[in-house]
Amino acid sequence: MHLSCHSEQESQSPSADRLDNNTEWAIYRGDKKASQYAELGQINGANVHRLKPVWEYHTGDATQTSSMQCNPIVVDGVMYISTFSLNAIALDAVTGKELWVFKSATYNENQADLKGRNRGVTYWESDVKKRIFHFVRNRVYALHAKTGELDQEFGTRGYIDLREHLDMDPSKASIEVTSPGIVYKNLLIVSSRVTEGYRSTPGHIRAFDAVTGEFKWIFHTIPKEGEFGYDTWEWMPGTVYGGANAWGGLSLDEERGWVFCATGSPAPDFYGGYRKGMNLFGNCVLALDATTGERKWHFQTVHHDLWDYDNPSAPILVTLRSGSKSQDAVVQLTKMGLTFVLDRDTGNPLFPVEEMAVPKSTVKGEETWPTQPIPAKPPPLSRLQTTEADLTNVFPESHADAMRQFRKYQSGYLYTPPSEQGQITTPGHLGGVEWHGGSFDPTTNIIYVNSHDGPTINKLKRIYQLEHEDDLTTAQLGMSIYQNECMSCHGPDRKGVPPVYPGLMDVKKTKGEITTLIRDGKGIMPSVSQFNAGELDALAEFIISNEVPTDLIGQADSSIQYTLTGYSIMKDAYGAPAIAPPWGTLNAIDLVKGDIRWKVPLGEYPELVARGIKNTGSMNFGGCVATAGGIILLPQLMTRNFGHLKK
């Protein structure tokens, strides 16, 4: 993976850029409001073609499943990045010269092969210190900004462990940070990514003293008894409740002193029979007092989520201007392709939102919430259903393959629940809009956002949660754990979805190596901490056994659960979505009028271009940046292995 920097003219002196006040990009997504807008007028439509490479830096850790999701920050002429190996690196922003490298695997216990998603670092300074906060799995490291060395005065010898202060046993917490935290005064506020099975970790929002690392406050995204929202759940004794985490990061209104976050679904993602109700604060836009963590307001975008329709990116804080009037607002982009525009003070929608009736689930034990919120404006960015008329006709064989899948599974409008037969869900759980968010131009009230259309097949499999496991063999216990916690990624047949989710047949590892891998994580797989030693041993024995999971039927004490059979994208033999293009678009939304100003295809598939099929748009990840020069910058679009670009 590499970074590159460009200048307008070869003859221009790079050092002159140091005098430009607009060269700073000191925070993830540009500013604390997450507007992702650059006030750069020097480069415009008349001269952008003259950009030429100045320097290029290679991180040296590319793999078959790696992706550069980092949004670099630039402070005082230094660029700070994070890498796929979860290292932090400082570069001279003008020359690309490496200044320092912090190799996190050297410091992270039992994790010599660290890899994963990491979207950037957080900068903080006081009168006497300048720090980079670097997020590595469950840890936050404080680094000296000048040298990259650990600041031993922070936390425990330079780091804090996010498994602590979660109101649960730290040894059972599986948590990591994939999007950087945000600083308010001397508070570092962090969100998290958690596992999504039946024993998930809650995604509470927390704040720590940015000077000392001392824990300061927590907001329970899964409410405790006596807290607001507790009565929106039907609680079942002995059930572990997790998820509802803001994995896409945070935004901040410094004048109000409020921090904003947007949460994902409660766990497990696709079956809610053990968490009946609306499930606050899952799938919510939240405004919290940044000093205390007190809830100011919330708005729920999906009730009782069964589709993994997380709010994928931090809320975008905008000020809309029309004539002499102005309106502070919050914009939430979603995987459904719906855009919610909310009053920043109250959370009330600025455009009408209808609670639309949705179909009931056919799955035993499930109780679908009867309605879902649909904004009247702006219009959806993505298609909300796949019909036979929507199937691809790019090639005859593509259409035939799409038709085969369409006839095999069910299909319905947005919010039709998953089923045992398999439900074609449009947009799929990859969006719509993903973690990249959008770019707001304050001079035009327009937000630019790239989106894509890619149906997924949500097929559920019935499994059995055993209350008394004494009569099971070790491998049978491992199979039960696999079905509950591993099958959604590695599949019911253990074949996985290579190379993103590897198959688990004929694994050439010892039980010790397997248990270490599960406990510590590897690649995009997070560390999994909720299993005790006996459960780890059982899961490892099942993996070594090469058995394919079967139903443990006949156990008198078994209770019924469901799990997803795999994160399956409905695509044709060429790897493109099995619906008609465009498969990806760049959109300009007028946030005052609620209209889409324009929509154009974005991206192509090289294999199709080689056969003369162009301008199709593609599934795309990585957001855009609008500039004062009137241009929109986008990264090179990714067209393969979309599953690993998730949370």
C-alpha cells in the first residue's frame, strides 16, 4: 500500500506549501464536524490536469486482503498515518521522508502478527505536550508527536486498555477501535468495533483524560436498568447483550460542547428473537454532553435492526444558509441509501419522516418492529428493492446467473426480514453509503457522497443453543460454538469466502496455534476474548476435526436460535453486482431543498472495460473531498473483495 502527493507544477517549490495556511488537515475527515471539505482554491477545474507526482511512500505491508482505509492527518508540516499492520508512521508532508515508525506489535501483548482495519490517528496538544493517540485493537497508545516514542506518563506505561471500564468482566470483552477517537478540551472520547455474535461486547461510548488516561465517563448504548431506553428491550435472563457501537467514529460541536455519534445494530445482527423491542440505542444518531456523557437527544434510524443496517459513518455537522436564515443541522448517511437531516439542537427531522409499515418475519421467535422511518426528502441514493426487471443484462450469461439466484431466493422491498429460504436485500449490508461519509460544501449547501447498489442474500440457519452440555463431546461443544459465533463469516460448510474469510477445512495448525489465533486475532479477524479455556479447546478440536456442522437435534434442553449463513453478495460470474448498472454513483444533494442536484456513475470493473462495457459505476469504498476550487477528489475505487471493507 502506498500514499502519494501531487503538486500543480513541476517547477513549483514544495517548500512554499509550508506557508499555506490551508495545508493543515489536523483531524480525521478534515475537521471535528466531519465535513470532509478542503478550503483549497489553488487547484481548480482549469488546472487540475496539471497535477504531477511529487513523492510516494510505501508502507510495505500489503496483502491479498489489505486495504488502505487511513485518512492521513497533517499537523505542522508532518503527516501522520496508520497502516494495515496497525503501525503509526510520521512523514514529512512536503518530501515524504519517513520521520518515525511506531511498530505496535512490539508493544501489544501476544500479537506479533498484527493486521486489521485502522482509519487514522488522533492529534492532541497542551501547553507542554504534543501527542498522537494511536488505536491498536483494544489499546490506545500515546506517542510523542515528534519522536513516535511511547509517552509513559499516559495510562499504564503509555497506553490504556479499552476492555476495562465497560461495566463487565474485562477478560470477556472483545473490542477494537477502527475509526479514531476525538478530542474535546482535555478529554479523549472513543467509540469501538465489537463482535456481532450471541456473546458480543456492548458498544458503549467513553471518555478518558487526555493527559493521564484516567477514565472519566461512559454512555451506555445498551441501557442499564433505570436508564432511559431500558424499557425498549425485552430482556431475557442469562442472555448476553452487545453491539450498538459507533464504529464509524465521532463528530463534535465545540461551541455547544456536544459530541455526536451514530450507532450500529445490536447483536446478533440478523436475528432479534432474544432482543425484542425497538432496541435503543442501537441504530441511533446520538448527541451527548462531551463533558459528562449525558444524552441530549437521540434519533433512531432503524428499529429492531435485522439487516446489519448500521449507521456507518459519524454524523456530519452542517450549517445550512438560505438568504438571511441559517440552520444548524446534523446529516446522517446510511447503508439504506437514506439521508436523515436533523435539527442539531433537538434531533427532530427537518424534512418529514414517515413510519412506514414493513413485513413481518416468518422466522420462529422473531418479532419484527411493525414500522421503519423513511424520510420524504432527500430521495434515496440507492435502489430499495431488486425485481426481475432490475437484473443485469450486461452479458447473457450474467443475466442467466442473476435469474438463477433471483428464482432461488425471496425478494422484497426495503426492510423485508431475512428468512430461512434466503432474502435478497437491497441495498445490502455493505450499503448504500459506507464508513467514508460525505463532503459538505458550506458555500452551496451541497453534500457530495458516493454510494453503491449491491444486493446481499440474507439467509438464516436454525441452530440450537444448549443449556446443558455435559453429554456433548468436546468437538460437539466446539461445533455449537462455531455455529453461534463463527458461521456467519466462515460459512455453514466451513468453506468461507476466500480470500477475505478463509475456509476452515484441512487447517494445518495445532490446537495451541488455533486457540492463540482466536484469542489474539489475525488479519481482519479481531481478537475474540469471550471464550474460556474449555470453550477455546473445544472450538479448536472442532476445527481440527474437519467435520461439517450439523444440527444438534434431540437435546431436550436446547433452545432455538438463528444465525446468518454468510455475508453473501448477490453478484454475477464476473464479480459485479447481479443487478443492472449503475452499480455505484457520485451524488450531489441540496440539503436546503432536499433534492438530488445530480447523480453520475462512479467507477468501473477492469474486466468489463476490457470487453467494452464502460461507465457502469462500481461498488466503492473511500469517500470524496470537495474543495473551494470546485473539484471533487476521490481515491482509486476498489472493485474486489468488498466483504473485508466493512466495520
